[in-house]
Amino acid sequence: MREYAAVFRLRFIYALQYRAAALSGLATQFAWGFMELLAYSAFYRANPSAFPMTFSQTVSYIWIQQAFLALFMVWAWDNDIASSIENGFIAYELARPMELYGKWFGQLTANRLAQAALRCSPVLIVAFFIPEPYRMTLPSDIAQLLLFIISMALALLTVVSFTMLIYITLFYTLSSIGVRSIGGTLGDFLSGAIIPLPFFPAPVRNIVELLPFAAMQNMPLRIYSGDISGLNALQGIGLQIFWLAVLTLYGRHAMKKALKKVIVQGG
């Protein structure tokens, strides 16, 4: 366990060095966040009763999404892992006395946490101090805040478990572009990154909310905003635990199966 903790710590410190990238990402997140707020504001002014969430809940949803985007974005890519598979450096990884799934899982988690740590504070500060009605609000009580924190941690691990499956598929393909594009697009759309799941048509939403994507950013963002609370929030967290276990167990099995057929040419 100590070696995995060391990998996590070193990767976290390494990722903190990219401050310029974080600043450029912040500019993008502010621009995207304000653009979304203005677009939703126009729709709400036209017909407020047509939406399943209040405008205040939608505002909190958007700001939390932008503050912790690095934790949730399925399309984020670790070039080191992809290159090790595509270029044959996986041979060095297999020579290390560590389980490869656990090493990569810790590496991906550390990368996301470091990026979020660099970006979240400026976004939250602005979100809490801009004028109404675009100001983010706190959860209704401490219990709701604690449920949000638990759900956010589970969402992060679920995202990493899902992206691990994308990396594992690279053992069977010549290029990562196709799998990465499909996985990222599906993950973002079905997890509520583009449109919150409550805005989906009811027949579609009833299906999507049972998929593993609903256990990603959809759940913590809706808990924070107050769209989900009480028993419904606990049930949502239970769904997150279920999908995290399923994705992790299947990922470990798929990794073991893939590594049995790894062929590295050259010397």
C-alpha cells in the first residue's frame, strides 16, 4: 500500500507544477460558466415554470461544475499512460513490483485532484461574491453539505474507474483517438456535463439515471444544488457505490485479461 501512496503523492506534486495551464483553464471555465448562466437566464425568464430545477439551483449546479471540472471531465487524458501502451513502454511498467491497475488508478486520481486544487478556489470566490441572481448559494444545511462531499469523492472514483476501462481498450486498438472520443462524448453528455439530467425528457431520464454515468458529476452537483436531498440523496450515493464497485471489479478483470496477451516488439 505504501508504494501506491508514494505514486499518488509524487504524481500530485508533479501535477501541481502546471500553474500556467491551470490559469488558462480558469479563463475558459469562467467564460463557459458565464455563457451557460446567461443562456439559462434567458430561458428561465421566458418560462420559469417549464424547468424542473429553480434558477438558483441551476446557478449552483453550474458553478460547482466549473469549480471542480477537473474531477469530473471524462475526456481528460493522461498521455503518459496512453504512450506507455502504444509505444511499448508498458514493458517497463510490468517490470515494476506493483499492480498496474492500482498504480494507474492512483496516478489518474492524483492528476485530477491536483488540477482541481489549482482551479477551484478562484472559481468559488467569484461565484460567492458576484451579484444576484448569478451568485452561488450554500447547501440548505450541514447534512446536505456532508452528503455532497461524500458524493463528490465517489463521483471522482467512478470517473477514474470508467476512464481506466478506456485505457485498457488501448491494448486492443492501434490508436486511442476513436475510443477516447466516443468515451468522452458519451460520458459528458450522459453524466449531465452539457445538460443537467433533470432537463432530459422523462422517458430518457428514467433510463439514463440508472446508468453508471449518472453516478458521476450528476449526483454531487444535484445534491449540492438541493435538487436531490434526504432519502433520495442516500439512494443516489448507494447507486454511486454500486457502479464504483462494478466498474472497478470489471476493470481489474479486464486488465488481467489484457496483460496476458501483451506483446512488445523490439529490444
